[in-house]
Amino acid sequence: MSANWFFKQYPPSRSMIENDLRLAFWKAGLARVWFSCTKDAPPFECAGFWGDEEFSIAWVPRDYLVLKMDAPNQDLLTAFERALKHKALAAYRNGAGSVVVEWRVKKGDARFHELKASGVADLERLDR
């Protein structure tokens, strides 16, 4: 991954986090994306909107990012991969039925095996 915002250690400033994410995603071609920071300490959390699509993200810089959405959305996945400059590790459904997509900087194989052992629904490896 080489997205600057993903590797940045932010101070506790919701406005700074929101602004950096918006600019990075707008630069990646998502003109209608909007972020609202809901947690300004690691793991950072933001609610997001892209047109009519609602989603949320949580991440620890230089470690992982988790995208949650109500239903699969290939366009949103592609947009995140473009903004992160990295393919996602895996997608699955959590206990609430939401679609979860994970990116990992390191230990991707170990995380995938952990997900597989946990029995999450609809697990799919995406980085191969």
C-alpha cells in the first residue's frame, strides 16, 4: 500500500482526518464521496457516503483497514482499491449480515486463515 493517508499517524482531530480522506478519495476519482469521522484515535473510524451508498471504515495506520457495507458493491470496492493502491485481502459477511472487506499490510495469510477458522459466511479471498 502506498496511500499517504493510510500510513499517517493523525492527531486527535476529526476535521483533519475527514479532510485528508476526502481529498485522497476525490483525487482517486470519487468526486461524490463524503467522510464523517466518528473516532479520532486508532483504530480510527469514519462513516462514509458515496452517492446513495452508506458504508463505514475502521483502520489502524500501517496495519489494516476494514470496510463495511450493507450489500456487495464492486464499484465501491474498486474505488477503495484505487485509493489504497492495493487489492483487498478478503470479503465476507459478519454476524449482522453486513459485507466486510479487509485490507492488511502484513500477515495477510495468517489473517485469512483466522477468518476461515472463525467460520464467517461467504468468505472470499480477493488478493489473488
